[in-house]
Amino acid sequence: MARQRQAVRVRPDQPFKGRQFTAEVILWAVRWYLMFPISYRDLMMAILWDRMPYLTPLLNTEIISLDQAPEAYKVFQEGSPKKFVIDPHGSVKRAA
């Protein structure tokens, strides 16, 4: 029989304690998600856009151009664990 997970107790004065983002960022994300027809994935990309160059090595991803996409798809289909993020306009900054 599977064990049930216990709910985390949240103090009323610190509802976002221990989260990755500040309370202000979380509340803005919720507002945008509820106000606009935007997907959760698009919302996270908007929030993490400037962090992308620094997260790619941690997540085993590579930022590629649209021209590199067919070759990357072949590598991915061969079973490579590497993930690819297509940046068609070259607007993502590269990590220094």
C-alpha cells in the first residue's frame, strides 16, 4: 500500500519560504498565467530567459540555431541524453 504524502505546513506570514523565486516573481507569474492565454511553459521561458545561458550546462542542454536543428534532431533520435533549445533569432546570450 502506497504511503500518502503529508502536506507541508505553511506559515501564514511566510507562504513562499524555501521557493526558488521571490514572492513578487511568483505572484507576477500567477497574475500573467491567469490574465493571458499563455502556457505554463511559455511563462517559465519568459521568467528564465536571462538565466538560460547559465542553466544550460546544469540541465545538459545546448542552445542551437534554427539551421542546426536537423542535425540536433538526428543526435537526439540516436538516444543522446543531451537536450536542445532552438534559438531561431540568436537572441539568447551565450554564457561567458
